[in-house]
Amino acid sequence: EKDGYDWFMLKEIAEQPKAIADTLLGRLGEQGQLVLDEVRLSDQELRDIDKIFVVSCGTSYHAGLIAKYAIEHWTRIPVEVEVASEFRYRDPVLDRSTLVIVISQSGETMDTLMALRHAKEQKARVLAICNANGSTIPRESDAVLYTHAGPEIAVASTKAFLSQIVACYLVGLFLAQVRGMKYEDEIAAIVDDLRKLPDAVATVLASMEEVRALGRSLADADTVLFLGRHVGFPVALEGALKLKELAYIHAEGFAAGELKHGPIAVIDQGTPVVVIVPSPRSRESVHGKVVSNIQEVRARGARTIVIAEEGDEDVVPYADHLIRVPRTPTLLAPVVTTVPLQVLACEIADTRGYDVDQPRNLAKSVTVE
Ligand code: M6R
């Protein structure tokens, strides 16, 4: 059932273009509008929303962090993102005009379920983004948008994660559409970009042999750091989580701008630092700032592993290893930049001789608080 792949995880990484395409299927109209009839909240309810919380755990939490950038930008509705185990116990301010989006691959994560019940008690509207049909979380939610990633067997989430990000984009654009926050042609242009994502991911996958070789050369690392800005920051967190989960290597993700506020002190001769570089077309020169960050860590001895868009020549002088990804609009970039990090973690774990699909101490679905 692994279809010739050594691990379910590798198979699931390879299935990502299809997972994304299936999650988009039937939800994009011919005129480039969003068709989300399954989201059973009335237009009036959607117009009344004045605050959004995105609540989830682990990798699904990282999807929520990415969602914040897109949903706030497209809808101007304030979005807060929180891990479910914290949200539930701090008495968050919720009412009828709050939308709580819970994200869960399995639909059975206890922390997320308890957060959802708390939100409902406070009369908030709850929308689930879930991969498992008929599981508890969508059953208890007011509305559900299923990701169609198909069954995910490996404990480490990959194709479900990319599908969750895409589902969040759909929710954000749908809200913008219903609330009249964007012109039809603006939405249609973003929808066009969404349609290109499966091919973009396929392009990344086609050049993964180099990344696997790089992974083998990193297998002895004690610590790996991940840096990103803007939507690249949650991608950095996800890259670090994958590496911890699978390879049992200490890994941390940082907002690149935080480097000089502390983390730069841990960089030593040869410390691998993975940097997710924003597109040179991104707003307010975050690109230039990240290029400076690469220079800074390299000057302190880091071995730099740089993930940058095709055609970005500014990073070349400072990259010990350069991983290219296709040009993608800034807000959608996490869908492509995450892929090499998944492959890297998988290959490092395999080289160290670990069971990639069933890492120690972890379960696929965490049904206790
Ligand atoms: O099924 P869920 O999406 O609710 O699971 C949440 C986390 O437990 C999950 O993402 C976990 O972090 C994975 N092992 C990540 O690879």
C-alpha cells in the first residue's frame, strides 16, 4: 500500500498536488467565485462576524498561523490564533459574532474538541476544517469544510497540512466575497493563483533528490534552526516541528526579525540554519531583511540552507545550499516552501535509522488532554 515508497510519509508527500486539487475541487466557480454551499452559515451570520479565532494543535496550529495572514489581509476581520490547550483555559472573549475556526486532521483531538465545546457554550459560531469525515469535531461544529487529502497514515502530518492551508484560503476568500470586501476580479485573480498550486507543488517535488542528499549530509546535526518572516515564520515553525518529531533533533523555528533579540547567540560554527526567504515581490522589503539575516547568521559560522524563489539572485552569495521553489504569490507561498522541509525531515530521520512513519512517543491522533 506504500506504492513502492519506503515510507507512508514519502507517499503522502508525493500525493500533495492531488490533495490540494481535491480540496479545491467543486469549490471554485467558473467566474472565479467561491462556491462553499457546505459552509452552513447564513450570509447574515457571516456578515455579522467581527472577530475570528483559529484554534488547533501541532501542525494544524501552524496552518492557523498562516491563515491569519491571509484572512486578515483579505477580509480586514481581526484574527487570533491559539493552541487549543491554551485557548480553552484562559477565558477568551467570545460571543455570537465571533467565528471560531477549529482545524483538525483527525477530527478527534481532545484539546481541540474541548476548545470547540467551550466556544459553543459561549455562543460563538464554530467552523471546522477537518480531514476525517464524520469524526467528532465536525459533528459538533456548526459548519464544516472538509479537506480532501485522503487518509493520512504517517504520524507526521504532510498532505493534510497543505490541504488545511488551502481550506483556510477558501474560507478567507469566501468571507471576503460574502462581505463584499474585494472586487470580483480581485477574488477571481487569487482563485486563478490557487488553481496553480498543485502544479507548483509538483514542480517542487520533481527536484527533491538534491534535498534528500542534503538531508543525508545533515543527519549528524545536534541542532537545526529555522528562520522565516511573515508567512515564512509559521513555515519555519512547521519545519522545526517535523524535524523534532521524526529525527529527534533539537530544532527551533524563529521569526527572522527576532534573531538579534536572542536566538543568534546559539549559532555556532557549522550550525545548520534553514531560511525561508519571502518573494522579492513581497511588501515592505521583508525580502531584503531576510537576505541580511542570512548574511548575519553566516558571518557567525552558520551553514545556511536557503529556500528561495526561482530567479531570486540576491540570496546566491550567502547560501551554502540553495533550494529553489516556483514563483508563488506571497500569501500562498507556504504551500510550496513547506514541501522541502518535509522531505528534509523525512530523509534525516531515515538516515539516522528511525521509523519515519511511527516516531517514538507519538500517536497519530491525541485523544487525551
Ligand atoms: O488531528 P489533528 O490535526 O487535530 O492533530 C493535531 C496535532 O496532534 C498534529 O498536527 C501533530 O502535531 C502531528 N504529529 C504533526 O505532524
